[in-house]
Amino acid sequence: LRTPLTALIGLAETLTLELIAEQSPYQEPLTSIREQAERMALLVNNLLDIAKLQAGGVRLRKDWQSLEELVGAAVRTLELPLRAHPLRLELDPRLPLVNCDAVLVERVLANLLENATKYTPPGAVIGVTASTEADRLIIEVWDEGPGLPTGREQVLFEKFPRGHAESAAPGVGLGLAICRVIIEAHGGEIHAANRASGGACF
């Protein structure tokens, strides 16, 4: 699946450059073809990642990590979409190091932050807080947006569901499924809920 999709994206990009030079009226539909091919490539990669993780095919490369650095890396990857939102980070500098796979945990944090930017209006506050409880670290990614559909909080972690069926936000409903697989592979748990003060919390 990956090889023909990569070829399709490459050919579309080449044609786009040629049509721009010719000032062709077909630039716009060709750009749409390329974008949809890229979207399908992302979907394929996400499905393969889930299959590998669920089959135990990905070995966790654990090491002691600073949560502050993991959050910082996730925030940097989303610099552009996060510009429209005030970001509130409440990370106690005395938090212990976390034994985890940095690449995968960064991906979880990035997925959750990206969802918050997608499903909240510009200007809505997005935050990350962390605390310890016994032998566990509790990380919350929250927002002050419209919240989650009542009764569907845990269904969101299945493959392909969308929070709102008619949502205009781009996506195919795999981000949270990947988050759950990664967190469970680390021996953790992930939940979603609506905040009493408004907005969603993961």
C-alpha cells in the first residue's frame, strides 16, 4: 500500500509543478488529488502502526525521560496550530523522571494537543498538567472548548469514530486509538471526560 501511494504523491507533485509553469486551470483539482493521496498515506501509516503495536511488533525503547522535555517536544511539533490558542503548562519541576519510549509518548501528547486545536475555537485555552499519585504519574491534556459528546467519551478510543458525525475537522478517527495502544503498551490507562468548568480533558 505504501509504495503506490508514495508514487502517486510524487507524480502529483511533479505534475503540479509543470501545471504551475504552464498556468494551467487544472492546478486546483490536482492539488486536491495530492492532498487526498497524502491523507490516505497517513491513514495507512496509522493503521500499520496500530497493527504493529497490538501484535507486539514494536519493542518499546524505554529510558528515563523528563516530562517537561516530552511536552516541550510535542508543543514544538504543533507550533503553527497552537498559535491560535493560549497554552497553559502546569508541570511541577519536582516531578520524577518517567521510564518510557520518548518517541511514542511524544506522539500521544502531540495527538492530544492537535485534537484540542482542531475541536476548539481560536482563543480557547489549552493546557497540560501533571501530578503524581502513589507510583503513577497522571498527565492531563485539557481545553476550554465545547467538550465531548455525552456518553461517547470512551467510544472515541475505538478505531474510526468521530466525536461529532458531521464534524468539519479533518481526520479519520485513528489518533486516539493509537494513543490508547501506546499508553496501554506502557502499562498505563487513558480516559476522556468533560470538565466541570467546561471543555474536554484526556
